[in-house]
Amino acid sequence: MKPRHHVFVCTNRRSADTQMPSCAANGGGDVLEAFLRERAARGLYRTVYVTQSLCLGVCPPSGATVVVYPEGTWYVGVRASDVAEIFAAHLVDGLPVARLRDPRYV
Amino acid sequence: MKPRHHVFVCTNRRSADTQMPSCAANGGGDVLEAFLRERAARGLYRTVYVTQSLCLGVCPPSGATVVVYPEGTWYVGVRASDVAEIFAAHLVDGLPVARLRDPRYV
């Protein structure tokens, strides 16, 4: 059965000598862990998939990039402290968190 | 603008002492490269996104796992030699390649 939501969290790491931000340096690993913790707490293993990804092509100056399918909601600048809100509002109640959405993908 | 298709290719690596198959050992890296080459050859950078992912939770005994959103088409056992067909039939013509689909996700 297809999941209701499939969350991809960027944890891409760049070499320290590049000028570009990277989601690994911006806490992407903590964001991933926060999604996994929220899912475990709610027992939603079958309806919410969470996958660690490499570069999603959107590299915010702070925080990590997250995309949720099949709806195609792109979040940028996500911090671990934002994940409980994304989980409750979007993944459970179906209402994406407007303040974190990438305006280029709305 | 949202891409028309977003392809995630599993390249997850497991330690050599596990009994489980892994997409890295099954040629996932070559599958990823094949998607990138096809996209470059067609110049479809804006309409087809290709992202390298870690474990998608489906671990075929041979070949790699690929999921395409927003349609949620799951392919299993994909080899680099399958990618030209997936690209032409599915990503360009909109007709998923039935023989490679995971029957649990149809």
C-alpha cells in the first residue's frame, strides 16, 4: 500500500572549502531524526515514510530542505524544532505549514 | 515551478557482514548515473528532478529501488540498462514500465 505521505529530508554534506550552504551543516541530520522520532511516537510507520536524501537542489542559508510527496510540498530552512509542527499540521491534519514553504514551489 | 517528475534512486550501502541486499551493492550508483545521463541528453533539467536517496525500505535481491513522484510509481530490481526505457516510456510519454513495478505499490 502506498504511504499517505513520503517525506524526504536532505542531509547532503559538502566539503568545508565550498562557499555553498549544505543541509548537513544546517542540521539536516537532526531534522531527519526529529521526523523519525515523531513517527515512532505516533506509530505511523505504514502511512508516513521518511527517507534520507542527498541534494534536493534547494540549498537554504540556514536549516534543511524537506519535500513531501505525493502533494509536492517543499519546505526550506527547516530546523528540528519545526518538525513537530510539520508532523501535526501537515502529515496528520493535512494542512501544510505556510511559513516554511518554498514560495517557488507553492 | 514544481518538476513534472521527481525520481529518487536508492544507493543505500550496508555493511558487508549483513545478509540483506543493498541498492549500492546492486548497482544503484550506476542506475543514478544512467538517469542523470538520460536527463542531460534530453536537457530536461527543469521538468525531471533526480535525487540520490538512502534506504527506501524496499530492498530487492538484485537491482535497485526507484520511486517516481508525484505519481508514486515504485520500481524494484532496476538496472542501469532499464533506465532508458523508464525515461522514454514513463518520464517522457507518461506510461510507467509495468514489468519493473513493485506489485505492492500498484
